[in-house]
Amino acid sequence: MSLPDWARAHGSPLFAATIRSSPADFDVTEELGYDFDGAGEHDFLYLEKTGTNTEWLARQLAKFAGVAAKDVGYSGLKDRDAITRQWFSVPRWHSADWASLDVDGVTVLDVQRHSKKLRRGAHKANHFRIVLRGPEVGSVPIDERLASISEQGVPNYFGPQRFGREGANLSLADTWARGKRLPRHKRSIAISSARSFLFNEVLHQRVLDGSWNRLLHGDIANLDGTGSVFSIAEPDQELELRCRELDIHPAAQLPGEGSDCRNERWQKAFDKARVKPGSRSLRLRVRDLQAHDANDGIMLSFALGRGAFATSVLREIATISTKP
């Protein structure tokens, strides 16, 4: 199924562009955001990978170290068709010699020691360098659009990769909601896709009515850069100022048990599976957004907090397609 063209906050795309013409055109560096204690039973590996899936690489590390795949930790899934740098944790039980690791497309940049396994969502930010290419790229001024995004942020949509190729993960969600038993991994994908779609629909309406970046009566608010949320009975001047300064953001629910989502079948499935409700910021702060000249294109560099999608930034600038 095709995905909706959810509303944009900064106007129509300025031009059409292609990304991922080569892995080097999509460069991501993970910022972990905490120090290692230098002791304990986990090796932390800082790896650069090209054209490699995070989960696949985690399995290769487990095989090399002689541990179960579930014991290898990483903070987030990084793009396959890209050059990415991220941390993995591997138990030291069998004293693996990481200097001899030989995995195609993978380079060991650093090895540290730490007492705790790396958990999902533990990183602070991702730093992107993405090249946009196309006949119109460079012919339209973008400085004003970049300034607007830097000042106001962008709608914090889940990106299309969350929903699979041609929305296949949403079809999986329907299959799950109709009662079909799925393997644990596919069940997780189905639930995540359904919740993400429903969140995007809510955000779409807030963008249309101009309230995606404002606190409304009864909202929940998210403290920037954290998972901390609190209820807003009635926005006062101080809260409105903090919101304008991007210190806090309006947030919306990620549906779960007891929610009141628009898809009755999905809601019944959430209730039956006892899915815990969550929340997500409606607005995404974009740090250090800059444009640089690139061969036959423009390179955008910026930083986003964990859980954010670079496509949410790119779609506010251009109509994006991916090279086959």
C-alpha cells in the first residue's frame, strides 16, 4: 500500500532530488553521549560499516566472539545503503581478538571496555551528511528554508523506512490485528508500524491546523533531548516561551492498551496484546543545519536526537527519491 503524503510545515518542496546515489552520499555518525568506565565484562566496538545491515553485523560479531546474538548490544539501527559509524557491545567471555575481525565493509575504529551492555536508544544523537543530487539541485536558493527549519524545527514524522517497502509493514500490521500468529520479530514490526502510522496521522492534522509547534490545552509536553514528558493543563507564558525556544515540544500518544485510536481493529489488537502506550514529540529540533557544495549536488549536514528520521528534515526541503 502507498503511504499518504503527510503535510509539510515549511511550504512546498523547493526541488526534486535523489539521495543514496552511492553509500558515501549518506553518511551517519552516532554520538553515544556517555563515558566508558574502563572495566567490566563488555567490549564496546566503534565500527564503520559500508553497505551493511546493523542486525546482520551484530550476528557476525556474536559468531566471531562465540556468544549468542542476543548478547550483542547496539543503540539503534543504522541505514544499510550508507557509510555509518556506530557502537556495539559484545561480552568479553571468550576474549575475542578484535584486531583480527575480518568482515567485508567493516572497519574497527575503536575498542573500549564498559561494565554494562549497550541498550537500544542509549545514544545521544546522530550526525548526518547527506548529498542531494538532481538537475534542479543548486538552482534554487535554500538558505531561507534552512534558517526556518533551524529556528522552528520540523514535524517529527516517522520515516517511510518504518513502514517497509510500499507500506508492506502496514499490511503485516493488518495481518497481526486479524489474529494471525507471527514470529516475535515480525510481531514487533507490525505493532511498531501500526503505532507509527497512527502517530503520523495525528501529527499530519496538527501540521494542517498549524499547532504542531505550539502547546494546546490538555497537551503533553516533551523536554527536548529526553524522554521526559509532563501534562499541560493550560499553557502559560513561561511554557509558551520555552516552546518557542525549542526547550520543550508538544507531544502525542503512541497508541497502546486503553487508547482510543482511529483504527478499531488495531486498537482491539493493542488491547489484547497489552501494548503499553507511549508518547513522542510532535516536533523535531534540527541542530547545526548547513549546506555545502558537492559534486553535482548539495551536501546537507545536521544532527538529530535519537529516534529521529533524517527524511523528516529532507522532505521539508525537497521531494526525495532514492536511486534504485
